[in-house]
Amino acid sequence: MVEELDPFKIAQKQLDDAAAIMSLDKQALAILREPKRVVTVNIPVRMSDGTTETFTGFRVMYNDARGPGKGGIRFHPEENVSTVKALAAWMTWKTALADIPFGGGKGGVICDTKKMDAFELENLSRSYVRALAEVVGPKKDVPAPDVYTTPQIMAWMMDEYNKLAGGSEPGFITGKPVEIGGSQGRFDSTAMGGMYILRNAAKMAKMDLKKARVAIQGFGNAGKFAFDIANTMLGANVVAISDSKGGVYSEKGLDYDKLSAAKEQTGTVQGYKGTEDVSNEDLLELDVDVLIPAAIENQITGKNADRINAKMVLELANGPVTPDADKILFEKGILDLPDFLVNSGGVIVSYFEWVQNNSGEYWTEDSVYKKLDGIVTKSFNDMVAMQKEYKEKGKKITPRQAAYIIAVDRVAKAMKLRGWY
């Protein structure tokens, strides 16, 4: 049987799995298996050469029973509605697991930002907001940055929304520059939240992180900050890291500052002196204590899961482990910590930004990190407690299943109280 790697079908499979374990009401499951709303828009954009090019954009509202939609916007040449729906579903479970008052949303535009200049990106950003103005807003659906979108793009989008709203609405969008209402601590929040989870998991597993060997797949925002924080805050030894072109490995460990500088010069970590080049695929199979997939989805599958040698997998990317791989890792005794727990730091600090925008009171970086630590630690403890509860009933469940049960139960209860079923 060929493993199905369609992102939304994977998201549905994960939900169905949890629903069966928790005996979820069939009416609730029927609602939760599909998004509440999928909007597709054609976006005409004036280009630098004076021509007009039309782009396809999406915005998915998966569920808003617990609050406004929340989710990033991707600008990517291979963006598609299945991926956006899956990410919106995972954001629904992410906000529910963190127990913050948001639902799940996601957006995207099919475009290649590497072939666009600042003028074209600004026009696209503003046009995307105009096309979706009726379905987004601080009390409806709150966007944020994601793949190939930046704080500057968020600033343009906020400015356009403010023009349409006829007033200042900084809470319309998060991930903005601090100068116009962004939150302290937002830039590295995804990685920071993941490192708090790693600290908690290592303590539970009796793993000494100061002796731990770590491999990270991905050198984007999340992977890069994870590399730095794992070294400086946790004292772990990062022995391998990769970017889209491949990776490097050094048994002695890698120097964050020197490797970052080398990548700035050459555009890749590969070829760095004193290291061994490895492929992205080979990096996943290295003999390390902690493996952090921080790049893209579907990296650990039924085809390679039996060759994973790490003691712990920390899913910093969205959807890096498929359902078939889940079972194999669990049977091997590898502690696989699910994405919507591990990478929830981004949406949690986005929530903090929204709260600060709405209240007009702004917090220090230390305050943001302390609040973030409190929320992700509670989420981790809730997940562990749920696993223990089912174990006492005689059923062993994975960390992902435990986290899903908590999140789905919270959303289902909110729908029930609202009278949706």
C-alpha cells in the first residue's frame, strides 16, 4: 500500500485516529473533518514593467468555535489549497492545545517572491488584503507571517486594512515590526517555544542536554534560532544542520556564528570547512540524541522511519512526520513530540501581540518569554497527563494522539455549547 502524502488527507487521518480513541460524537467529527470556509481569489497586481499579472490566493477558516481564526500567509510558487486546508486544521488544534482564544485559519498566494521586487511584493500584499477584506479582521480571522512573508509584508497588509477600515486596527494582523505594534520576542518565538518543550521532554526522559547530540533539518527562521538557542540556552551540541541544498555534519559540533556567516557568503551551509557534507535525507538518519525536523512536511515517512536513530524527534516544522511513520517511531520507542505542540510558540506570541494591540499595553521581551514558557509547559504537561490517563485504562497512545484528544475535545465542547450539534 502506497502511503498517502496529501497534506489535508494526513490531517484528516490524524483527526479520525484521535476521534476513534476518544469516541468523539459523529456529528462533531463530521463538522471537524472539513473547514468552515475556503475562499479562493484572483488577485490582479501591477508589476514593475507596467503590466498586470493575476495571482491565485487562498484563505481558509477551519474552525472558529473558540475564537477568531488565526494563521499565517504563505507566498510560495507551489502553494495549493490542500496544504492551506491542512495547515488551517493543524492551527485549530494548535490554538486549542495551547488553550488560547483562537480558532484555526491559514492563507496563501501562488507566487515566486524570489522573482519579485519590493514594488511588486507591496502591490501583491495590499491586493491580497483588499480581495479578502470581508472575511479577515481582528474579530474574524487574524493573519500572520509564514513561508516567504515578512514583518514588512505584514506592515503593508495592516496599512491597507486600516485604509479600508477607516481607522487604526493593529490587531488585524500579527508578526508586525515592533515599531508599529509588533510584540517583543515574536521573531524567535517558534524556536523558543520548541526549546522549552525540548527542555521539559529531556527532563522527563532523564536526558542530559549538555551531553546531547542534536541534528536539525532546516536553516530557515525556526531551524536557525533552534540551533542558536539549543547551544546557548540548553547547552546542547548541534552536530548537523541543513538547508534546501543539503547539510553538514561534524562529530565535534558546529559553531553557530561561524556557520551562519559562511552561509551568508555562499548561500548554503554545505562545503563548510572541517565538516562532512550530508544530504537532507541522510541527516534524518544520523545517530543523534535529538532530531529536529524544522523544514517542510512529509520528511519522515513509512519509507524511512525504521532508519531513524534519534532517541527523540522534535517536530519544529508543520507535518514533518506522516501517520505511517508515527506508528513506526512509537514502536521503536522513539519519543516523537508533535508539531502542533512543539511549534506553537509562534501562534502563542502572536496571541500576545493581538492582546497587546487590543489593550494598548506592551510587554518586555522577558515578560513575553516567561508567559510563553508557562503556556507551552502546561500544554506539555497536559499531553503527558493524557497519555498517562489512557495508559491506566490499558491503552497506550502516542504523544500526538494525546495532544489531539485534548485539542479536539476542547473544540468539540465549544461547538456543543454554541449549539452547532
